[in-house]
Amino acid sequence: MYFSTTTSRFPYSTILAAIANQDFPARTPALHGHVFVLNQRSGLTFHMYDDRGADVIGPDISSLRFLYEGFAEFILDYDRPAVDARFA
């Protein structure tokens, strides 16, 4: 299923909380399955897989550079060499 909406109407805090709660049956809201958020303008795709993390995919390195430069501290240590090499 998919739907199109604007950023201002997207209930991101509720959806992200529901994804984070999926492994904790007593917590609500909870969402089971996968949610991919696609930005049609930038081509970026966001996928939060659980309470431990998320992936961001872009059409090219230049579309991801602002995230790499602004949030590099969130890159996992075992992924860092490969990610740093892509942005070198």
C-alpha cells in the first residue's frame, strides 16, 4: 500500500514511534511490517527498520552529502570505512 502526502501532513512522530515499538508487544502504537518514506523531489528513501536504526538511500552521492556531513556520528563503526570511502 502507498499514499502520497505533504511533509506537513505526514504523522512522522507517530509512525516512527510505532516502528520503534514493533518488538515490544506492550507498547503502543506499534506497527508490524516495513515503511519506506520516499521523497519524490529529492529521490531520497528513508527506511527505519526498528528501534536500533534506519537506512537512507539516495540516487547519487551528492543527494546524500548533507546527511553524511551533518550526521556522520550516527554511522555505525563497522560501516564507517565503506561509507567514508564513498564520500572521499
